[in-house]
Amino acid sequence: MKLILALAFILIATTANAATSIPVSGDHSGVTDTTAITNACKKGQIPSLNGGVYYVSQITNCRVIRGDGGLPAYFWYEGETDVTTVIGVGGGRGVLTCPAGTACRYTGFTVNPGPGQACVVMDGVHGLQLDSFNCIDPAAQGGDCIDARALSGNYNQLLKVIGGVFIHCGGWGLNASEGAGLNDSFVIGANFSNNQLGNINVGAGFGNVWANNKIEDTYASNGMVFSGPQGTSGDSVIVGNVFDQNGIDMQFTSPDWYGVITGNISCTSPSAQGIMFSIEGSNFIAGGINTACGPTYRALAGFAPFLDFADPDPKYFDATSQTIVGPSVHN
């Protein structure tokens, strides 16, 4: 009898945590696929999206969703598609919302957001991992690719973006400009491109790593903006990124952001401002070799930043910038 009970408990536990295949319904209203995925998560199961196109209004109760795709279909405008795609039909702030107070992982598929929707919403979460995950908004009709504007808690938000394409969203590629900020997070090997308001906007935030990303094609908008109030941001690393065709690659409107920035490269066209660094506060920045086709440094008058840049070929936006930044630049 004890053996039978033990086996029963094992079976229940296994069933509760097992992956369950979600078939493609073809229901463009979003009702069928939303219900199937939501119900699987209610049972404690892990939805498995096994290829094809799913239509979803909003999923708010799933900690883990897996797909068989996650192919970086950057050239969607030439007809490239992922093998597993979730299309948002509207009806919620995001197609996927990581439940508050939990950690989540979404992997192996692409989301096309519906009107006004983010691909992913991260609120009150300590731990969200996106790997082999893409957000592509062909119509630029949605909101931010990743909406993290209402984060709460003290530090340790721990967003981990590993690879993936975040492109053409109607808002920002990653928006953490409000709330408690984005802290202790890693964005590595991703492509943020052509998002309508700009690619990355972080307000408050400490202990973040931005490494080996492609951050490009915002033209009149900006690649990365650090906009936290006094005393709320810094202690971060920006390393090995490629910036291309942005108005400003890295804009520091936070009055006292501090960190290390090294090994980045920037190129632009005459149609963009083409500024690599825009220093708009009393920032502390230690920089290794960073190189740009256009002006490397812009600095606004009225601030006294503490800078240390190794740069054999510095280029300045104007005379004011050279006066402020020049003494801190060495070969």
C-alpha cells in the first residue's frame, strides 16, 4: 500500500511539472490558443509550442513556456520567419506577463505583439530569462518589446537576455525607465534594432552588464539611454557592443551614472547625429578603447564629470565637449 501511494505521489508530481504539447488551433481570435496555454500553466504543466503559429490575447500565469524555434529571423521584411511564432491579437498590456513574485523563462519562439502590446511584461519579478527568444513587430503597432516600467522591490530584478532579436517595436526595445529600476541584470549577445522610440532605456539601476550586443538603426532616436534620478544608477559595465546608425549611441541623462565602458565600436551615416557618448551630468566613466566613425564625445556645459578614456583618435562634437572631455582622454 505504501509503495502504491508513493508511486501515486511521484506520478502526480511528474504530471504537474511535465511539458505538455500545445497543438496549433488556427483560431485567429486568440481564444483557443490562449485558453490551452493558460490551462496548462494552471495545472502546473509547462506549455510546449511545437512549431507553427499560435494566436494569443495575453498570457499572465505562465512561469515557463518552451518552443521548438527561437530562430533569429532578423530579416522578417524579406520573408524570414521562425518555426514557432506567437502572434498577439491585443487585449492586454503584454502578450506574455511574468507573474509577479515569481521567476520566469521563455525560450525557443518568436512573439509578434498585437496593437499596443509589449511582447513581454516584467513587473514585480525577481528573475526573467529570455533565451533563443525574439520579439519582432512587423507593423510597429505594439508597445515596448520588453516592458519593465513597473518593476518593484529592492534590487535583484535579474533580467537575463541571452541572444535573440528585438526589432521594430512601436516603443522601446527594452524600457525600464520607470519604477524601481533594472538592477543586477545581464543582456548578452542580443540584437536591438529599429525600435521606434529607441532601443534601450534604463532609469534607476545598478549592477547591470551589457555585453556583445548589436544596438542599431534608431536613426534620429538613441541606442541606449540612462535616465535615472540622482543617486539611483550606475555600477554597471558596457563592453564589446557594436552600435550602428543611432542618433546617440549612449546618452547619460542621469546626473551621476557611473561605470566602465570599453571595447565598443560605433558607426553611423550623415543622416544621424552619430554621437557615441553624450555626457549630460557629473558622470564617472572609466573607458577603455572605444572607437567611432563620427563624433565620439559630446558633453553639456554646467557639469563636472570625472572621466578617464583611453582613445588614440578622439573626436569631439564641439568645442565645449573638447574642453570638458579632452583633459581626460589619453592614448
